[in-house]
Amino acid sequence: MSKPNRFEKIVNIKNKKASFEFEFIDTYVTGVMLTGTEIKSIRESKVSLTEAFCIFMDGELYIRQMHISPYSMAASYNHVAVRDRKLLLKKKELEKLETKSAEKGLAIIPVRIFINDRGLAKMEIALARGKKIHDKRQDLKEKDAKRELQRMAFD
């Protein structure tokens, strides 16, 4: 009998709050600069994106407040749980995002983090505009109506 591999499962961690709080305008898939223990923690799905956001520093895009739990098997060379991590995008995409994010009311937020088919950690980010209270109420009404239709279809 073989020992179960704790890295076997598919990693797809979503920021569920983001779609409720923001209206997505444009999405991008980026690479993330990580250390060895960080990628191992991500493969164990020990990541939180709820408070994370992206900012520009010196023409580079960084993610702040993304919490990656320390790797349990690491001895002394473990990573800091919350730190700024560089996001990897093409120069044209960076310039486009920087000009658009300078507009009033727009922000860059992480939507999900996943491991691609080559085994690399990727992050989906979105250029987003914050929703107003009435927009949130409208979304909840649509969601409830959709749920009711689903219930009626199964009865």
C-alpha cells in the first residue's frame, strides 16, 4: 500500500468575497514569485486571499496581505506568512494595468490562485470597480431567483 501524497489534489483557491464586493472589468493570469516553502504551503491549500490587494511599486506589480501559512515540515528556513510578493506580467500588460488602475474607483484584486498543468503557481487578478449597496442587493435578488428556479426544476 502506497503512502498518500498530500500534494496530489488540484489547487484552486478562490476569493469568494471579491465577486460580491467588486464588479470585474478585466482579468489577467499572472505568475507569482515564491520561495520553496511557500509553494509547498500553496500545494497544501493553506492560502487566504480575502484581504489581499495589488499595488504598483517602482513600475512592478506586487500583492499585499496574501496570507500563506508557514510550511509545517520546514525546520528553520520557513517563510514569513504575510509579505509583499511580486507578480509576473508582460511589460505591455503592466503598463496597461498601471494606467487603468490610476483612474478613480478602480482597484486590482486577486480572484483566485491555482497550480497550472506544468506545476507552476498562477494567480488570476482582476481590474475591478467597487459595487454600490444597491448593486449588491440586485445581485442577491438575481442569485435568489436563480436558486428558486433550480429548486422548482428538481421538484
